[in-house]
Amino acid sequence: MSTAPAEDPRQDPDWHLVRAAARTTVPTPPGLVDRVLRSVRGLRGGSAEFEYDQEGGKLRVTEQVLVLLARRIAAELGERIGGLHVAAVALEREGLEVLTTVRYGVPADEAAEALRAGLARALAAELGEAVPTVNVHVVDVHLD
């Protein structure tokens, strides 16, 4: 995957499509406010606890620890992938939701899949095989 900076995207003949998309009002997704508040509460000491089987016994971690660990690993992976910034991580019923932004010119689908696979592997190495599903969403594109 190439992470070399592209030419100035504003010179791209299709840049008018980006400008048109930027002018479009986007409604707040259903449940977004609740998810953000849950994530903030989780960082303040969420009460959910997860148990993972490991050699020699069980490992118990709180929701807060799981989210912080995932956020740290995801940020490191994003730097290694290049052009990918992790904006937020939250734990939902569906699993870990990772919101990212990509630099213009970076293939978003490839970067997101590399982050998803790498984060799932790293969490499995840290906690054991029964880690939550990892979902990565590209929510914005930036120029630098």
C-alpha cells in the first residue's frame, strides 16, 4: 500500500465532487451521542468486566482497560500503516468500533482492513483468542 503524499488534491479535476460533498449537511447518525457518552463513561471507569482464558488461569479486564488498550494499539498501528489516524474507539454490542480518518491519496479500504486485522491480532495476542469483533470505519479524509 502506497502512503506517499499525492499531488495537491485541489488540482484534481474531480475535486469539485469533494467540495460538493463537504457542503452537504450530514445528519447525526442514530445513537451517536449515546455511543460517545458511553465511551466517555467507559474511560471514567465502566463497570463491565470481561474474562479471558489464558495459560495458568483467567484474565479479567474492565471495559475501560479494553477500550484504552485497543486505542493505544490502534494508534500505533495507524502510524505504522501511514496516513491513517485513529479518532475514537468505543465498545458496542457489535464489538469494538474504531473511527478513523485517512490522508487523501491513501487507499481507505486497504488501510482500514490493515488496521482491523492488525488490531484483532494484537488484541488476541494480549488477551487471548476470545476478543471482541473489531469494526473500522473511515469517517473523514484529510490533506496532510
